Amino acid sequence: MNRDIFQAYDIRGIFGVDFQPEDFYQIARAYAARFQPKTVALGHDVRESSFQLYQQVAEGLLDAGVDVLNLGRISTDMLYFAVVHYQTDGGIIISASHNPAAYNGMKLVRQHAAPLSANTGLLDLRDILERKTLSLNGNTHRSGTLESVSFLDVYLEHLRSFVNAEELSNRRIVINANNGLAGQVANRLLAETPIEICERLFTQPDGTFSQIPAGRPDPLRPENRKLTTAAVKRKGADLAVAWDADADRCFFFDENGMFVEGCYITALLAEKCLREQEKGAVIFDPRAVWAVENAVVTANGTPILNRCGHSFIKTRMQKTGALFAGEASGHYYFKDNFHTDNGMIPFLLVLEYLNESGKSLAEAVDPFRAAYPVSGEINFSFETRSQMRDAMDVVQKTIDAWGNRPCLETPVDGLSVRFLPDFHSCVHKGLKPTRWRFNLRESNTEPLLRLNVETIGCEALLIEQTMRITEKLQSLGARRETQFRWEEGLREK
């Protein structure tokens, strides 16, 4: 077993290469030994290898004397709900989220759906297995019991509690489920509303992901986004929503087919939550901050910057009592959803916001787009992690040459730098001088550097500085894996 499958906030690797099925039996035994749960909720996603791994984990838990609540085939946000609803001592879902079909892994939580991360015990499981200090084979004094439950109806009732679904106005939408379970859940949620699903993309569960471009069930992939954009234009839809394969992230497209960056949805939902609650804290990540900061402060809320990643966001929410949190990656978290992320609640809330405001989605987010242009996340791969980290060091040492008086932000996640107005560049182009900012961070889930750039009201400066940083990274051995949104053929109009 490759020890690197134990990552910052989950376990993930290539099935049959980084781990074998029986390794998941051992991990389950280590989980039971470390945390001593009495009952664990267990489910799996749609991948072809997931049921086999589910069986290994179930057997490991049962042999350790743990009672197992069989949730069957689920999405990740269903796991969080089930752990709280059934008051279990923990929960595990077999899933590799948006990775290709060759990958698999697991997300683990404890009581109240509290996430298990590198900071809260996940690496202890790896250490237990490496030290071989426990006997992880054979039965304990008792075997656990296995009980199957059907909880979709009560889960749907929980989702509907966030909005008045019957009063949603008539809209025509496109949905893209990336062959996960989101399509089935969306159908049930909207069954008694005037919302019409005018086109369905990849809504049949299929763990091979063979029909999805490049076999990547990731809504952020440009080739995937193009399909959703085309469907909106072809059908004349009011908007579209897409989920990743385990359905805990969602992404929006407006009536013009234009992709809506996650920071803008975070800003929109922050305004809505604060307006309804009158005050509170909102947590967001350092990838793109200015739209969210402005929205939260304007709504008399308290903005809190936090490290990327679901386990880190949830822990901070619990400590601060924050109302809401959003990540540029499409994760949205709610205090009334046990401080966990959910892919369906933001979908419903955006529909409700549009109904209440009388706006189209473009009308709602265009002010953010104009005031705070962003590059979107751009990924860079390197031959080795050592080379990638060396590139980070070089970038930090050369930022003085990239703009006037760079301000290094307090480290939260990666390298974040703000620059005072670049007067020469903007005056030369006849544009108003403005600020710009970037965040460069190492991915927690893949061997990539992720770049995000933003400005205040200056698209030309955004493009210029994004290209400058890209050229620097490429000179250090990086390979750009993501198209720029302004490149020919990708621009969405």
C-alpha cells in the first residue's frame, strides 16, 4: 500500500496500483482501533470498484465488533446527513470524488459528521498500519451487526427545509450529473415544482464515466463545461447546474451559457444568508477573495479566511459558529446542515434567490464579474513534487518584479500576494489603475500547483498578470493543464 494515499482530508489513489482491496479491510480495522466507534454508517459511490471496497471495509468493521449501518449507493453529502440523522459514531463513504474511474478511496467522519483529516487523526490510521502494533486480523470477542436502511425520503425532506420549493417560479434548467446520483436526487426534489428540466446530461449512474469527455467526472474541466454551455444555448435554458460524481460540489451556468465562478456564488449566497439572519460569520478560501469580502462586509457580516479543504472549513465553522462557507471549488457549507457541505442546498437556494429577486442568473452575478474579474483556477503539473515546491520558492523570491509594493498576505493556504495599483500598465492601456492579487497553492488531492488571479475592475490587467505568472512557472518546468478562459474557442459569450 502506498502511504501517500493518506492525504490532507481523505484517502485516495489508483485502485490496484496504490492499494489492493484487502488494504481497505486493514484501514477499517485501524479506524475501529483508533476511534472505538460502536456504530458506523457506511456507503459507496457509483464506481465499479466501490462495492468491492465497501465489502472490505464492512468486513473489517464487523470483525472489529462495530455495528454497520449499510447506506448502499450514496453521494457524499448523504453520508454526512445519515451520520447525524442516525446518531452514529462515525461514517465512511467509498469514493474518489471527481477523479477518473481508475481511482478510488474513502472519506471518513466521526460523530456529528466531524471530518477526519491529517490534523484530526487520519494519519494515525496510516501510522497504526505501518507500526503493525495491533493485531488487525481475526475476530474480536464479538462480531458487529449489519443493518440496511433506506433514508432518501427523509434526506429529501431535509433538503426541502431550506427553501419553500412549492413557490419556486417556473424556470427551464439544464442539469449535468456527471454519471453520479445528483440527477436522480434533483428529479425528486423538483418533482412538485414548476421547474422544468429541459435537458439532462450524464444523469444515469455509470461508474465507468466512459461517456464523459476524457473520463473525468469533473464539472470544472473545460471540455465538460463546453457540453453544459452548449446545452443551455441549444435549449434556451434559464440556467444550468452541474455536479461532480459524488455530488458534494455544484457549479452554475447562466442563461448565456457562461460559467459562474464559485467565488461569485459564494458572494451571492453569503448576501442571502446574512440578509435572512441579519448578522453572522462567513468563511471562504484564499483562492479568490475580493468579491466575497465585499459582499460579506456590505451585508454587515464577518468575513473569515480559511485554508482550502472540506475538513478544514468544517472544523473552523464549528469553532466560530459561522452561518455559511463557500469555496472556489464549488463546495458550499451551511450551519443548518451540520456545518457540512452539500451539493443540493446551494442549487435550491440559488433558484430561490432568483425567484425572490426577479433577476436572471446573469443579472445577479454580472456585477461581481465586472467589479472583481478572476482568472478561474489554472492547474500546472511538474515531473516531481520536489520540482513543484522549488518553483513555489522561486515565485516567492521574484514577486518584487511583478508589481508595485507587493504585500505578502498572512499564510493561510499557499502563497497569497496583493499588489498596489500598477499605474504604468493601466495608464499605458488607457485604463483606470487598479489592484491585483494572486494565490498559488499546492493541491491537496493531486500533484498540481493551482493558480488563481483576480483584479479590481480590470480584465486587461488580469490577463496580463496571469500570463506573466504562467510564463514564469513554465520556465521552471511547469506544464499548464488548464486553458485560459480567454483563449480562442473557450471564450463564452
